[in-house]
Amino acid sequence: MTKSELSSVYRDYIACLNGQDWPSLGRFVHEDAKHNGERLGISGYRGMLERDFAEIPDLSFTIELLVADPPYVASRLRFNCTPKERFLGLDVYGRRVSFAENVFYEFRDEKIVQVWSVIDKAAIEAQLLHPGGRYGD
Amino acid sequence: MTKSELSSVYRDYIACLNGQDWPSLGRFVHEDAKHNGERLGISGYRGMLERDFAEIPDLSFTIELLVADPPYVASRLRFNCTPKERFLGLDVYGRRVSFAENVFYEFRDEKIVQVWSVIDKAAIEAQLLHPGGRYGD
């Protein structure tokens, strides 16, 4: 795939997540997919996403920055959402939080086969401590 | 700059950090540099790095994954180090920790002008709780 084809596939993948279109997930996720070193496959990957949406009903993925260099994509995602209960071990309980995820993907056969994700937990902690602070935008 | 030139400049920047070669930092960091939204300039950027090395004497940057698409670079960095006291608000106090940083850079005039960094704080927390666990490698 060219860089622009890979970017286009990635944007379609994000649209699939935002539409919770789980029957289409197999178009984007490889059967050998790993997430942060853990082998999930398509069913495990889908299970992870379904849990995310169950815990965060207003979850939505917004691409802030996309860097593609086949077979890799790096994406900075932005979330503005209200986790219902605890999230990443933090007592969020329905408060609105804004945070980024910086995430790398390796593609194989035009599908995601490895994900290395880091979520900005420190930004969420800062918002819970100082709700009107600079991270609260 | 081409993709390979940009990657090469980025590797030289990381070598500059690992050598604590602060007089050369201005070759890589723009005078308008911002880090996670905060305007630092070269002197503020250098101050941040000098503090990092003061707090973590064995600090060393290792590139695990590099994705370049001019004017952007995305890098997954790996650290194995022993922060002397508290680190990211955690009671590390000389314990050895391993963690990743997923970080994006925007270049202008062949220099870093914006950085969006997320450090895997959750991995460090897990290691402090479970020193022999899967994150302790």
C-alpha cells in the first residue's frame, strides 16, 4: 500500500470504530493482531472495543495527527468523553474528561497486526484534581 | 527534507540527548519550540532535559519504532532507568523501571518546533505494584 492508501484504510478503520460496526472489524484487524504485546486476534480485539464502549457510552475517536510510513501508522487520537465508573484505575464516575492517545500500528495484508498504545493518564489525573485547569479544555 | 533525511536528523537529535551535548541542542530544536502545548524555546527545552538527567542519572533514549512523514516524526522510545526520587508523581525512589514514550514531533527549518508526548505511566505503576510482573522486563 502507498502512504495515502494506508492513511485512507486507517481513516476507514476509525470510522468503523465510531460506528461500532463490529461485523466490519475483520476488514481492518488481522487474525493475528496483538495489542501492547498481548495476542488478541479479531475476537479479542472486538471484545476490548465493546468493553470500551460499554464503559464509556459516549466514546468517540478523533484523529488529531496522522503519520503514515508503510507498513506503519502513528496516530494521535483525542477523546472527550464521560467514563461511567472507574477508568484506568481512576475514580472518574461520570465526569467529563479530555485526553490523548498516542498509538502506533503495524499493518500486514492491509490489516492491523500490532498496536502499541499509550494513553495520557497523567492528563486525566490532572483534570480530576483541577477540574478547571489547562487540561480541562 | 526527505523522509530518510528527516529520520537521520531525528537519530542525530537522540544521540545529542544521550550525549547530553547541550551546546548542540540548538541544531535540532527550534527557537519557537513547544512541548505538550507549552512554549519552551531552546533554553526551556534544554532546562527540561537537564532536569530529566538530574532526576534520572542513568537516563538513556532508545528508539524502538520510528515513523517519518515530513514534516512529522513519530517515535516510540524505550527507557530502562532508575529515577532517584519521585517520578511522574510516583514513589520510584531508585527502583529500576522500564517504560515507553510515544511521541510526535513537527519539524520546521529542519528543527523540532512542536512535541506531543505521552509517557506510559500505567506501566510504571504496574511495575511498582508487581515488581516481577510482565511489565518488569
